[in-house]
Amino acid sequence: MPVQIQQKIAALGGGVGASKLLLGLYEVIDPEALTIIVNTGDDLVLHGLKVSPDLDIVTYTLAGIVDPLKGWGVRGETFHALKRLAAFGRPDWFNLGDRDLATHIHRSALLEEGKTLSETAESIRTALGVKARILPMSDSPVPTIIESNEGAMHFQKYLVKRRAQPVVTGIRFAGADAARPAPGVLEAVREASRILICPSNPLISIGPILAIPGVREQLRARKTAVFAVCPIVGGKSLKGPSDKMLAQLGYEATALGVARLYANFTGTFIIDPADKAQARAISELGMKVEILPTVMKTRAEKRKLASALLAL
Amino acid sequence: MPVQIQQKIAALGGGVGASKLLLGLYEVIDPEALTIIVNTGDDLVLHGLKVSPDLDIVTYTLAGIVDPLKGWGVRGETFHALKRLAAFGRPDWFNLGDRDLATHIHRSALLEEGKTLSETAESIRTALGVKARILPMSDSPVPTIIESNEGAMHFQKYLVKRRAQPVVTGIRFAGADAARPAPGVLEAVREASRILICPSNPLISIGPILAIPGVREQLRARKTAVFAVCPIVGGKSLKGPSDKMLAQLGYEATALGVARLYANFTGTFIIDPADKAQARAISELGMKVEILPTVMKTRAEKRKLASALLAL
């Protein structure tokens, strides 16, 4: 039975990792009390279309149409258009399904008509019946640029086209300094009874959101209400290249390493039982430490972690 | 056995009606000797994507991928993206299949990159393996506007959304006066040994091409080499609303009515045996009249008419 929580919850996150916890939250609270602030550093323009991977992953997941095996894209998807695009000599390293394409076409058409990215996200989530608010971190493009031994490249090119093979030497959030948080972002953090940092890549999912002027400061002002779920368990990423990227950039690829990145704005840091040995070192950074199972494979585990986080 | 004709052929046409004859021609001559000048008055922007229906019908037909029953779109097409676009509240009265969408996405992306419509047509036809040259009538948008008892509307809205139900009171080719023929159009007419006017709607398929400054004059200069195939047989359109539109605009919906529209630039007017009674009246307009079966249902009939036209 869903626990009806009337208090407002704000959650910051990226794509697949965040969506697991977000789905759990969505099912255990009044979804209308949930505001999700999503990384858009991964956004890119492909074939002239604006693609917002993390916004779409979150939206598709909460709409119940996400491909359950991949964690992104639409269930039962076909790729007829992409095959044709490839035949026209267009790049096909980024998978765009036929149903998924409609999202990008719709978003691009709205942007062309003068709508903001926030307005497109709102149009898409309401059309798909998602009751939680889904906000991009900013209405301005703030592309995440990976600097590497192969040169500088867009994050998606690093992750998808080059399969996270280049050695990362730096990360830039291009244009972040001049960007503003999307409407509602700062308010959501200010007004929430709890703010959750989802188990997403700290560098390229949470990092871009923190880079938008005002966000980190607003989180810091709400520090005791900020609960961060560690995405590294036993020295490994739950999903994606977080561990490798942390190590390549000189951070510890451990819960403690992530904790150091979050310590100045997080009140409570949640680690998996596998990392309980690091609890003391983390608490010395000035955060409460809570130990909860953070590996969510089943729907029940997602709901359980969400409920446990709200009960802390 | 294909008759190898080394002389250059130019053909002017619209979509489905023209494509029947064009396919016949394509199969009986050296396709590289064929230049097709296509109506782009039907072009429209849908969901931010540039759609060129007649260019695509011709290209898909010659590429062998057209839907054989409809005469437009791609064979075996799916419509997953369109269903989603409709769910996002976007108009879905214009059928856009998943494979077909790739064409519009590719064309739009090239235009966005600064390419001309001619260059996009060239990219698409070569990628699809079409050996004939396919030229838009102009690189500038020249939308066909139907004036009717329901007001002014884009031709596609009149034809597809309103199913040719409004009563037509006028036709405008918006921007035609300032448009230029696409590169190669005038040269193709000037250099061809024969110029064929395909059996297309004279008002809204051939009419827009003639409205581009210089085209009608160039045809007139080659009058004896111009062969026009009448699209009206026995007072009815072979395809589409030509007969109705002619009547509503005060023209005779007969072979003679079409002949009057073409007389000042056509040397030979080809009518079906069904209309042989009009041959004398047509010849009095100053054109030779030839009688050939113009109703092409089978591939053999398409090839036969094409061969017969070249043998005149």
C-alpha cells in the first residue's frame, strides 16, 4: 500500500540509475508531491533534432513505457527510421527508435515555435500521463564536454560512440556560468521537506546540475534536508562509468570518494551495507551516514529504498 | 528489352500520376539520360520537418520502394512515430511513416546545415540508388495556396485534411514571382531532345512549375519538342481532383480543356482513344494530336506508353 506523503519531495538525478529510485518514490508517495530536477548536460542535437536523454529516461520510466531491459528508450521499440537515416549517410551511433523519435520531433518543433525546454518537458510528461513534475536543470543548453586523451568531445560521444574508452582528463559544463536554473528548480529545493540526490554519476549526472549558478547554494541552505544516495557500491558503479571516471580524475572510486564531493551540501549520506566500513570516515566529513540496501534490481527493492529514505 | 535512348529526356510532373509514366520511361531508356523536374508547390513543414511529397513519390517510385497500392509512402511502412506525435497533440492528418520520416529528417537537417532543396533531393535520390536526375522546380518555397469557400489554405490541407471537399475559387503560387528555377531546370528543358509533360494535375502539379519565372518561356522556345500527356480521360481525372478543380475554376474538365492550358508551349498533345472525338478541336489550338492509351495500370502499360511517346 502506498504511503501517502503529503510533504513535498525534490529529487536531483540523471538517467537510468536515478530512474530506479524515482520509480520507487513515484509509487510510494503522492506523485504530485514529487518534483524531479533532471540533468540536461547529456542533451544533444542529432539530425537537427533536440535529444534530452535523461529527461526522456525519467519520463518514460515513470510513464511505464521504458524498455525494461535497457532502462532507456521505449518498450517494444522499432528502428526503421534510424536504418534509413544510416542509409542516407547520417550517424547512427546514437540509438533513436521510431516511437522515441516522435518525442524528439515534438520537442524540437516546440522549441522552434519558441517554447522553452521546461515547457517541452511539461508537454511530454503530461501527454504520457506522468503526475510528478519533471524539470530540466536549466532551459539553456549546458553541454557536458569530456576532455580526454582523444581530445574534447560531447559526453554522449564519449559514452555511446566511444563506449567510455577514452581516458578522461577533465570535464566541462559549457555555458554553465551563464545559465540559469529552469523555472521551479530553486523553489523546489527551497520548499521540499526532503531533497534526494539520486544514485547517479556524481561527475556527469549530478555535477552538471550543481554547476548551474544558485543550485549548489540552495542545496547548502537546505543541507540538513538533503539525502544523497551513493551510486558507488563496493568500489563499483551501480551503472555506467562513474567508477572509472572518478579514478581517472584522481578521486577515490569509493563511497568515501563520492561523499567528499557531496559533503558541503548534504546532510545525510546513504551507503550500502557493503560499504559500512567507510561510515566513520564519511561521518567525519560532517554528514550523517545511514546504511540501507541501495542495489535496486526489483520493483519491490526500488519501493523499499524509497520508503526507507523517507522514513529516515 | 530496354530501348537504349542516348538522347536526353526532360520530364515535368507532380506525384502519383507522373510517377507511372516516369517509371515506364526509367525502364525503357538509359535512366542517366532522364532529368525529372518536380512540382514542389505541395511542400509543407510538418512538426518542424520539411516534407516534399512529390519529390518523394517520384524518388520512392524509381527506387522501387514506393507503396504500390497507395502510390506514395514506403512499402511495408509502419506508423509508430506518427501515433506518438498524435498522442503529443500534434496534427496527424498527413500520413508520415517511420521510414518516410527519415527522409524528412534528413532533408530538414541538410537544409538546416545550409544545403539547398536541390542538394537534398540529390542526396536522397543517390542514397536510394535512383539513376535519373530529380530536380525540384525551385530551391525556394513556392507553396500552392487554394482559395475556396472555406478560405485560403495550403494545397495539402485542401487535398489531404479536407479531402478536396472545399469549392475551389482560385489558386495562388505564393512567392513564385520572386523564385528562380532550381539549378539545371532551364538547361534540362533547353538541352533535351524531348520534353514530356507527365499526366499530372495541370493546375496544381504542372501549374506551379510553369509559374516559376523562365520555365514557361523556355518550354515555349522548345515547343516542337514538348509532348504533353493529357491527365483527363473521358472527362475524369486519372488520379486526384483535377476534374473537379478544373470545373470549379471554369475550365472544361476534358482533354480539350487541358489542351487549352498547354497550347502555347506544347507541340504534341497526347490523348487517350476515349477522347479521340476531341482531336480535331485540340489540333485547332495549334498542336499536333496523337492518340495513345494513357491509362497505365500495369508496369507493361507504363513501359508501353513511355516507348510510344519516344517513338512519336
